[in-house]
Amino acid sequence: MGTLVPSLRRRSKIEREPIWIYLFLTIVGTGMALPLYLMVIQSIKPIEELFLWPPRFYVMRPTLENYTDLVVAASRAWVPFSRYVFNSVFVTTANVLLYVLICCMAAYPLAKMRKMPLAITIFNLCLAALMFASQVTVIPRYLLVSSLGLVDTYWALILPGLGGSFGVFFMKQFLDQYPDALLEAARIDGASEWGLFTNVVIPLTRPAWATLIIWQSMQVWRDTWSPMVFTHSEAMKTLPLAVSTMFSGDLSVARQGAQAAATFLESAPLIILFVIMQSRIISTMAHAGIK
């Protein structure tokens, strides 16, 4: 009987452990979702509730006046607010699609063409490029864009971001997990290298594409530095840059609600994109553990 009681206690302790794990993960998840919740309620708070002290984590009288005020503030510029949205959507979509395609095309020979000359050297250069901050290359990029006559164009916002060493490294590591025999079988069946890439490599790397799309979308969508450096006209501003300059005057305090609404609209596309692609991101994490 004396040995049975400690055994039951140990079993009860083991059964209780998952509950504490779930409770801990729930607390962590709630803390991570709290900034998103605060951003949403700030955008629907009336002006008198925005400056209450201590601040409230709920809304007494929700309103959409902040979004109306945002439209009024944007209408004072000679460029419509929809132009900023179009610039961000177009630049982000074009950059992300080309970035993922180029990274996949660069990673394929590095991962699967063992006899390619200087493959190891090229991959080591990609790793070395990860150590440099993007601000280090601002001047060379601007001189290159200016010499090509692309300043104040969409190409100036799209092309400089396509040379991403992180994407090449990520895709290469993902392709390394698949056996070479899979590609050799396709070659024996008569598949060309381009057919091998389009019919075998691209379908295999779809989970990695989803993760890389999320990563690059965040980098391009939230970037205010490139539009500020490579463009001059108001019509070429992207949404984050327009929002940051729209509320930088004397009325920035009085329009805290409109600024909160603009921040929510700026973040909403990334949140929606992540919700849509999260299943493929989880699939990427699962594949990463297969050796």
C-alpha cells in the first residue's frame, strides 16, 4: 500500500503537467495578441476616451469617426488616399513574387547541382551578406538606381529588394532535405532542367514559398526608407510613408484616433495574409524537422 500511494502521486503529477503547459501557452498567446487588441480598440475609441488616465482596455462608446477623420485628413492632399494604397499593394505584390521566384531559382542549383562551379563559394557569399545591415548598401543602391534613370519610378522600389541572400539561404536549406534520387528519376524520364524546376521543384517548395512570402511582405509593406530615398513626388509615396508624414504636424495629437485607424488599416493586410498562409507555414516547420 505504501508503494502504491507514491506511484499514484507520480501518475497524477504527470497527468497535471499538460494542463500547466496549456495554461502557460495561453498566457503567452494572450500577451502576444494584446498589442493587436489594443490597436483595434484604439481605432474605434472616441476622442474623449483616448486620453483617459488610467487608460481603459475596453471601449465605452465605439465609433467609426476615426476612420472618417482619416479620410478627411487624407483628402487635404492633392493625391488621393487610394493612390497610397495602390502603391503599397502594387510594389509589395511585384516585389514578393519576383523575390520568391528568383530565390528559388538561385537555391535550386546550389542545393541540387553538385558539379556546378563555385557553388560553395557562392553560398558562402550569401551567408556573408547576411551579416551586413541593409543601411550599409543604401548609397551604392541609390547610385545604381540613379545611374539607370529609375529614380521616382516603381522599378526603384521593386528592383533593389530582389537581391535577398536570406531567401536564397532559406530555400537552399529547404531543398537540401529532399533526396537527389527524386530529381534523378525525373531526369531519367526525360525531363529537362526547366521542366524539372517547374514540375518538381516548385511544387515541393510551396510550404517554403508561403513562409518566404510572409517574410518578404512584412519587409516591403512596412518599409518607409526606400520610398523616402528613391522617390521624390507625392504620387509615389507608399501607405506607411504617407501615414508617417500625414500625422507629423501640429494636429498629430488631436488626430490620435485617425492615426490609430491608419495604423490598423496599415497592419490589416499583413494579418490577413498570415491567417491565410498559416497552415503552409506550419507545414514548413514540420518539413524542417525531417532529415
